[in-house]
Amino acid sequence: MKDEQTKSLEIDTNFGIKNEKSTSNYTNLAKNNEISKKNIKKKNKTIKTLAVFTSIFALSTIGLGVAYGISQAQNDSLKYDLENVYEKNFYNLLDSVNTAENDLSKVLASSGSSYQSKLLNSVAKASNEAQISVAGLPLSQSNIYDMVKMVNQIYGYTSTLSDKIAKGSTLSESELDTLEEVYQNVLTLKNELNNFARKMQQGYSILDDSTFNEDGSTNFTNIISQMTDLDVKYPTMIYDGPFSDSVVNSEVKGLSGKDVTQEDAEAKIEKHFKNVTDINYENTTKGKFETYNFRVVNADEEQLYVQVTKIGGHILTVSGAGKVGDKSISEDDAKQIALEFAKNNGVENGEFVWSDSLYDDIYLNIAPVQNGIILYPDLVKVKIDMTSGTVVGYDATTYFTNHTSRALDKGSLTKKEAEAKVSNQFTIVQSRLVLSPLDYNREVVCYEVEATKDENTYYFYFNVADGGEENILKVIKTDNGNLLM
């Protein structure tokens, strides 16, 4: 599970689009190089965005009980649902391992004890979540034991070290050496799981590969067993039980205005998507945000799922896939389209803070600026199809959740002092003032110092009030673009 600040800064290159056989963000992981870009785009156009699998577990259970009494079509449907359950658990496991690897690398890069403690807690939590995911995979008892033992050891060691730091101690050289060993093994596991994810993208079925062999094993469990055949010598540990994290749900602060009708919301879509040919109302979402939800088709045959807030009539999210073809707009054109779209939906004083390209799409992060301080908690994410110039991805949920009038203090820490806090093993690229979202709904003005080491890019965040290290983000390069984690 990622920290709130990570979620805010991360570029979601999927914008909610789900693969037909997966319910995880990692369904759009790196495609095999043998698959052509054209085939990928063609496949994406058939994908139904924001697919809901809330009935999967019930369906799979029913399928096991009445398999002999249903039609072949029903049986195939239930097998498909069960496959989705397995894939969901696998991708949740992959997500947890990716989080653990990333946070462990930052522990080893950090020089601040309090931040090391927070990162170690995050690793422990990710390990605990990995255990839950493993329990939902069709593994034999011995394989479940091996995997659970491994994640429990990581959980126990990292939570113990976090408790040690919280009591005023620092990590010893031997503990850092063990953490380095843990990190290398988690990195190996991460790479193996990612390779397996690519295999799944090519049509591999967990369900089909889970039939028993003569020796009582299955091909799937044998594959997982090889991944967990890792050796780390952990010290004997005593710890106080499972890690618990206090999470405070933010109230919506940025929405204002009168309630709009369904017809008003539809008119809003027609206004901001000039080439719309068909708008179909689907339903209303009631929760943190109350929205009218629509399926939209435009003249370029791009299909979009659009949510419009009932309060104020703002476009909250857009999910869709672009068309196949040559690029017709430049990056500057795309940025102008993104800024105008965001501004027309209530985002003022926006500035680009991140951009990345993948295939024919460009991904842009926009944040408002106040008194020279970039407001990361109010981030807006935009995806532009550079073939048609259409906004095919948009997410303003963090903006409308967090945006409010703030009294911000630039503190006493200088830019030079902030950069001096980064180890001389790093090369400084740039520094700037930002409002950084942190745990427990904290927002802290920091100097963001971008630095590189061993061809990796890191972002360090130092509190302008006391100079403390608050956060480290690392650029993760994937075949699906770059992420900040």
C-alpha cells in the first residue's frame, strides 16, 4: 500500500482502465516487446473502463457448488470469474512487493532516523498485505507456508527495526547490512513477479496451470516456489504484534456551488468535448463524491467514461483509450489543451510539475501554485491522446478533496541548506518550494531537492521550519512509463 503522498504524486498511466482479465493497476504492466504497439492500442479500444468485480467471490463460490448443474456457458463464465480472483490476488501481491522494494531502497538512501522508521513501517505493512494476497492464490500448503514464512520474516524484521528507532536508537552497521540483503532478495522477487506478469499478459492462465501433477504439485505452485527460494539470515526477533496504521479520511474541501441536474452534467460534457457523438447516462455514484456517470463516444470513435460532480457540475474523472494513428498535435499543444481543460473545471493557477509519454499519449500532472509554493496535495492528472488531441484521462479527485485557502509559511530553511542535507553521493539537479502531503493528513511546506545517483532519480523533501527530512520519492522506470513512488 502506498503512502498518501505517493498516491498524490504518482502518474497513473492507466487512469482506471482495467484489462479484461485483471482488476489491478498492474494489468497494464510492461508488455512483451514482441507485441506491436498497434495491437496494444487496438486491444485497449475494446477494454471496458472501470470494470466492477464486486461479485467475483460470490460467483466463484457458487461455481464450485453447482458446477455440474449449470450450462457450459455459465460454467465458462464462472471459470472466468475465478481466474479474475486469482489474477487480482496475484497483482495485489505484486503491488505489495513493489512497494516493499521501493521503500527498502529509500531506507538505505535515507539519513534521517524518523523517516527510516516510517519507511520500515511501510515495508512491514506491505508484507502483511502480501500475506493476505498469497492466501488467495491456488497454492499447495507447502508453497503457502514458504511464501508466508518469507513475508512474515520481512514483516517481523522491518517492524522490529522501526520500533527500535522509535525508542531513540539508530540502525547498526550489521542491521543495515541485513537490510541490504533483504532488499536484494525483495528486488529479485519483484523482478520474478514482474516477469511472470508479462507471461500473464500473453494469455497464461493461473487456473489452467493449477491442475495437480502426479507428485501432488501444480505447475503454478512450482513457479511460485522457485521465486521464494531465497535465503536471508534474519536475527532472532521479538516484536509486539502486527503493525497498525492510523488513516484519517479527508473530507471534501474543494467543491462548492449549487447542485446540478443530470441534464446540466450532460451539457457540461458536450461543452468540453467538442466532437461528442453519443452520451449515455449510466448511474449516479453516492459516496465521498456524488457524481453523474456517463459513457461517451466521440467522432474519433474514442469511448470515454466521464464522472461529473453533482455539486458545482465539475468533471471529476475521465477514463478512456485513444485512437490508433499518427500524432497530430505537439507536446506544447497537449499542454495547452490540458491547462484549458483543467481551468474550465475550476483549477486555477495551474503549473506543470511532471510529464511523461507512452505510445501516442502524454501524461501531465498539474498543480496550483500559491505564493511561489507548488501545492502537491491539489494535484490534477491529465492524459492527452496526441493522435486526436482528446482528453482521454483526467483525475481531479485530490484537487477537489484538498483544495482550500491556506496560510503558508516559507520558514527559515534556505535552498542552499536544503541541498547540503543530501548526501554528497548524489548529484543535485534542482530545488523548489512545495507543499508536500504527508501521513495523517499533514501538509508541510518543504524544499523539494531533485538529485540523481547511479542513473536513478530521487526527490528529497526537507521541512522548511526545522530542516527535518520528511520524505523521499524515487523515479521508477517501467515499460509503462515513469512513476514517482
